[in-house]
Amino acid sequence: MRDLKILIIDDDKRIRSLLERYLGEQGFIVDSVADGEQMKSKLEYAHYDLLILDWMLPGESGLSLCQNLKAKASSPAIIMLTANGSENDRISGLEAGADDYLPKPFNPRELIARIHAVLRRKPLISPTSLNQKKSIKFGPYRLDGIKRSLYQNEHLVTLTSTEFSLLNLLANHLGIPMTREKISLLLQGKNYSAEDRWLDIQVSRLRRILEQDPSNPTYLQTIRGVGYILVDDDTPVN
């Protein structure tokens, strides 16, 4: 297995040095930069599995950088850091496409646990681990599991990596209800918590992309008291 690469983007030199040393001791290959422009330069010629991205940066904010990165067809996983741990900021970070969010100050062991949970999502949804289908069709959509792309009438639809991961999981269980607990374990590597709005936010984002009327979804439906199901027609699911 290849070594996993992490890029730290934080204007606090002390935090960068501490994280470089600590993550390096955990076996990661680590680089660090101080702002968004340096990050973009790094990403032009180097691949990273995960970014640790500070919200407050000189120049372009971490939130804006996250949104722009996740608008691309493929991007590294992102854990956002912020000195403001309010629920609104946490939700804003997740809505921007961040895969996880951690308020400062934080325990380095918790950061490591979250890194492993985020990085587990990719192998968990790989073709070998899910017996993933190469192509899945529902309604006007076609999901390409190999290219990690979604098409509507053969026009590419932009998804973040987290949105694709959730849709891919549901599509590989087309017509089969999935509990919130199972989704959380497969995609986050942890038990589902009602206080964690990650899943609700991602479902809402996907519905805005897939559905003509997100409040009355045709494809991504809710099963009361259970979880979610992706269906191929407008048959109501109760």
C-alpha cells in the first residue's frame, strides 16, 4: 500500500510544525503551506489524499477554497479547522463540501481518528469492497462508478467527493433501504449520531441536484424511522 499524503494549509507556523511532526510520526507524508495561493501551487504538481484546511487564512478563506476545490470533478478529502466551533460554522463547512470539521483547539489523537475515518471512505466504496457496478442508471441519470462521475442525459453533473460517495453507496443498493447507521459506518467509519447533521446535509445537497422538487423527491426518498433509499421511478416509498 502506498504512503498517504496530507497537505496542511494554516497560516499559524506553530500549528503547521506541530502537525507536520505529529502526522509524520503516524506514518503520513506531510507538506504544509501558509495560504491558498501556496496550496494551489502545490496542487498543480502534487497529489494529496487529504487536506487539513484552516478556515481563517490570509487572502482567500478556507471556506472559499473548499467550495472551489469540491466543485471540481475530483478533489482530495478535506478536514476543515476553525477557531470558531459554533454549529452554524460547522454546518457551513460541511455544506461547502468538507468531509469533516474540527474546532480548535483539538486533541491530535482526535484529528488522527478523523483522518482515518475520512480516508476509510474511499476503500469502503471501492469496486472490490462493495462489488460496485460499473454503471448504474436511474431516471435520466447514469452513475459511472469507475470514473466516479454522474451524468444526466449524458451531460456531466458536478458532485463533490462526499456527494458522490453517498450517491454511489445508495445506487449500489438501488431499491434497497439503507439505515442511517449503515450509511454512517460505511462512509464515516463511525456510529450514527442524531446530533451529527452530516448525513441530513448531504442528502439535502443531493436532492437539490437530482430532484425537480427537492421537498417531494422522486429518486432519493426517505423511509420513516429507517433511513434512505434510491429508486428508479416515482413509486412512493413509505
